[in-house]
Amino acid sequence: MPNVILVTGGTGLVGKAIEHVINTEPEGSRFGKQPGETWIFASSSEGDLRDPAQTRQLYEKYKPTHVIHLAALVGGLFKNMKYKLTFLRDNILINDNVLHVSYEHKVQKVVSCLSTCVFPDKVEYPLDENKIHSGPPHESNFGYAHAKRMVDVQNHAYKEEFGCNFTSAIPTNVFGPNDNFDLEDSHVIPGLIHKCYLAKKNNTPFVVSGTGKPLRQFIFSYDLAKLFIWQLREYDDVEPVILSVGEDEEVSIKEVADAIVKAVGFEGEYSFDTSRADGQFRKPASNKKLLTLIGGFQFTPFEEALDFTVKWFLTNYNNART
Ligand code: NDP
């Protein structure tokens, strides 16, 4: 039987990156399309996954044999703080429908997407796959975090009761083409790219919130896409895998802003607003498990990936999510 791989949330940052990799890597290669495979990249307009009937309809239509489950209500800090119940309920509904309908349709494998921000607030660093449930998440995103953590619980329960091959991935901060570049409600990289673009266009100062000192791990969406494809094809265990660059590849917010200034070609006034909160200084995650399993992986150098993303944004400004 040929394989049909359904990617839920297939029109978002990560879904579009998987589509790009599948369409550009050589057919039959480790990350490329395999003979006989059909890939479906579903958006919410094809079915609202909060609704069981629409979820079933989607599965009836495509009859997937494999699922990469990315669809989620995603948002920045402000939105997470303001709509905690919505983040909790929508994500619980989406995940429950996708996993249960996958079970009903005897899907051979489901890889669902968690996030490093579901880890406990007070935890010993570096983060690793065993620490997801070892304390409450940060109160700012507890709705999103609890809903996502439950996927890991559900995966174990589906495996134990029905023998399902369901697992999960835990990416760190993702960036790349097709991100959400909204100025108010976006992650740090797309938000700063848009801000810097406007500063150049309007000849105004480029002001970065905070000291620029905090360190973060960022993964380029095209690299993450390959890791999802690897996990779908080559990893058969219920326990999650952190998909991230190494702890030694953290970059500071200042390094991010410097690279954006360079890529945008901004030559105006550039400063840090140190009166604004920095957030946590570091929250490193270990990619030891990933590297041991995959047997080596070449991550795209940060500056190169950032430059590519900025160029994509400048070229696609009129159609980008802003
Ligand atoms: P995006 O916001 O870019 O995309 C979200 C996707 O989910 C879109 O395709 C959207 O469809 C779909 N979706 C949202 N609600 C529904 C719904 N009710 N029914 C069906 N589809 C829905 O998200 P990302 O690509 O950034 O995130 C993908 C996954 O990665 C998520 O699970 C997220 O939690 C996780 N993640 C993201 C990180 C990041 O830095 N971005 C970091 C770590 C994890 P439509 O386009 O039609 O609205």
C-alpha cells in the first residue's frame, strides 16, 4: 500500500518547511519523497480540528497512513497570557481529535509537536526529554503547556491500551520563511525582522526590547523539517525527542539583532531598551538524544539561515503574515 502522509497545520511555519524539504530534496533520499508517497498539507480551511466531525471528514478524504501533527493554536506571550482557557481548550480538542481519529483510522504512525516552552518553570538545566512533567509550567503559558503535555500522556495511553505507534517531537524556537511576522504577537526573530524593516523604511531608530544578553537556541525551519521527516521514518518509540541545535549553539538576542541589522542593511540608529524585561537568561535544551539516534546532522549556520529568512520576508512582504 502506498503511504499517505497527512501534515496537520501544513500551512504554518513548520508545515510549509516540511513541504519545501519534501519537494526539493532528491526523491528517494533520506529526507526526500519516497516512491509512492503522497504528502497532504492541510490547513484549517480543510477542517477545523477542534471539531470531531470535521476531523473525521479530513481523514475520510485522505485516508492517511501516517500523520505529522503540527496544528495548534500558537501565539506569543501576550496572547498566551490573555487567552489561557482558549489555548488550553482549543489545543486539547485539536490533539484529542487528531489522536483519536488516527487511532480509529489505524494510522501506522503519528508524530505530534510539543514545544520546549511546555517544560517546568523551575527545573534543572539543561532540559531533557525526561523532565516534561517534573513541575508546573510557567504561569504565563500554562493553558498551552498543559494541553501540549497531555499529548505525551495520551501517546503513552494509546500505546499501552491499543498498541498505537504515537510519539512526539519537542522543538526549540523555530524561525524561517512563512513565519508570523506580526509586530505585536510574534516570536522574537520574526518580530525583530519586521521592526528593523520598518525602521529602515521609515528612517526611524531600531529599538530592541531588553538588554540583548539572554541566550536562546534557534532552529531553522528547514532543518526542523528534516528532523520531523527523520522522526516519522526512523524513530519508533513513544518517548519524545528534543529537536534542537546543541547547547553550545545558543545565540544572544544581541547577536540575533546584529544579524538582522546586517541582513536588512539597516544603517540607522540601533539601541536596546534596557527598561524592558529580559525574561529568563538561558533555558538550554539538550539535543544529545537526537544526535545519538540520527547519527550526525548538519544544522544550517545561524547567520546563513537568518539571512535567508530576511530575504524571504523582504521578497514576500505583501503576502507574509504581518
Ligand atoms: P503556525 O501558527 O505557523 O501554524 C499553525 C498551523 O495550525 C496552521 O497551518 C493553521 O492553519 C493550523 N491550525 C490552527 N488551528 C487549527 C484548527 N483549529 N484546525 C486545523 N488547523 C489549525 O504554527 P507553527 O508552524 O509555528 O507551529 C507548528 C507546531 O510547532 C505547533 O504545534 C507549535 O506548537 C509548535 N512549535 C512552534 C514553535 C515556534 O517557534 N514557532 C516552537 C516550538 C513548537 P491555518 O493556516 O489554516 O490557520
